[in-house]
Amino acid sequence: MPERPVPHGWGFGENLAGRVSETLAGLIRPGRRRLLSKFGPSEAEVRANLAGQASADAALALQEARTEAEPADTSTTAVPQDLTAAAFFDVDNTMVQGASIIHFARGLAARDYFTKSDLAEFAWQQVKFRVTGKENSDDVASGREKALSFVAGRSTAELARLGEEIYDEIIADKIWPGTRALAQMHLDAGQQVWLVTATPVELANVIAERLGLTGALGTVAESEDGVFTGRLVGDILHGLGKAHAVRALAIREGLNLKRCTAYSDSHNDVPMLSLVGTPVAVNPDADLRELAKTRGWEIRDFRTARKAARIGVPTALALGAAGGALAAALGRRRDPAA
């Protein structure tokens, strides 16, 4: 097979970054900013949309590159594929205990990429995240600036390599066994399973690969000739941006969102949860728990030994006996990070 040309930085960033500027310029009149929300999408909504589109582009490109690198599966016991259904998993506090980007920062600090004061700030944000279960907008903005200052001038290959090392050293022990079991249930049913996270797509893709998932939707940083410029494509993949990414991926993959399932711990992800036919609150914050109860969404809580509450219609947890057995086995396994 002839080698597939890979544009700069995996092919994400340049064109969409230009679209961000062009689109915003068209929404803002010369000399003064109008109230965009009254006449069309706000600047934040435009950036969220473009972030979602860029994330879908990146996810599919990385998936294609991985597929080409892997040998074809000639097994006679391959799982029949369910082509129109998929599962979408938030990462932080849903699939991974705590914030994956902060675990990543710990690994970088051990390699002298960050100062002690930077690490202290990341640690404080992690404490607030673990105690409240919520993302603070100021912390999100601060984390974005820190991340961009770090990646600017560095290669995309370096970030991917660091992601692999740090996953194996730190993040692997932070995976919630119960959530991992849920993902496996969907895989056993022949469905695609995608991570959806504000974490950089290169790191998110490493987590997806290590867990044997289909791929990952994550924040896309602009790159030129394989080197990060220090700018984002649109914005971080957060809140509404995640919903745009899931919708864009569903269109390209021919998925029926009514047959899809989404999992998250955060009220910030209600736009994504509301897109699918089966939303599930996993380790939910207080606001999401209340909303899930009101709307009849299922709730799964792996943070305590108590049996998770079941609300509303059953999800894919009943898709197969083999998957159910695996879920039970993993659910009984002691969490080493607990």
C-alpha cells in the first residue's frame, strides 16, 4: 500500500484555524463588537463548533493511522459489528480518577517540564476537582494558557511519546474498573467506543489505544510542520464543544444518535448527554445527579462500595452475558488507587 501523506501536525489545525478567524471576523463589525447572541451564534459558540469539527477530524485521522499500522484481524471469532450505535465516554472522573491533564502535568514535572510553582497550581486545581467534582471556568482558562505555553514550539510526536510514558507510569492505575467494564460491554456488542475530553487529542488518543477503544475526541492544538504553534483550533473541547464533536463524528460514521450512549460525571456535559438516546451519569457531581434523577437518566457511582443506583431504562449493561460476566468481575476487583 502506498504511504499515505500526512499533512502538518496530523493534518489538523491550519485550515480550521483560518476558519475561526474568518468566521469571527464576519460576525464582528469593524470598529465595534455587536451583540452576537441577538443575531446569531456568540463567539464562544462559534469556537465550540469549530473545536468540535477539528476534534472529529483529528479523531478519525488518528484512527485511520492506527488501523493502517495494525495487522488485519483474521480471527474467525470477530465480534459482529453494530454499525449505527456507539458509546461516548467523558474521561476526567468518569473513566479516569481525577483530571487526566493534571496527571499528565505530574509526569511532566518529574521530567522538569514544569516549575514547582506550576505543579503546585495544578495540584490545587486537582484538589478542588476531586472535592467538588466540578470544573471551574477560571481553572479551565488557566489550564488552557499553561498547556499552550508548554506545547508551543514542541513537536506533536514529542507530546504523543510523553503521553504514552505518563499513561503507563501514572494514569493506568487511575482507570475506574467499573467504567472500563461499561466500555468493554459496548465493544463486546460490536459498537464503537470513543473518549470525549478536553484533554489534548494526542494524550486522549493514547488513553483510548491503551484501553483498546475505537478512538478519542479531544482538544486540538494548531500545528505547522509537526510543531505546535501555541494556538488552539477553536477552543478547548468542553461543554458545548463536546456535543459538536459527537454530532460531527456521528454524521461522518453514519451513527444513529438515538441508539448511542453517553457517559459523564459533569453537569457541564449535559449538551453531550442530551444528544444521545441513552445518557448515563457516572460518578456524577451534585448538579448532574439532580438532573439525572429529574430526567430519569441512569446513574452509576463507582466512588463507593455501595451498589450503583439504577434509574430509568437499562443501558447497554444488559447487552450480553459475556459482557455482564466481565462487568461483574471487574466490579469486584479492588481499585489500587482507592
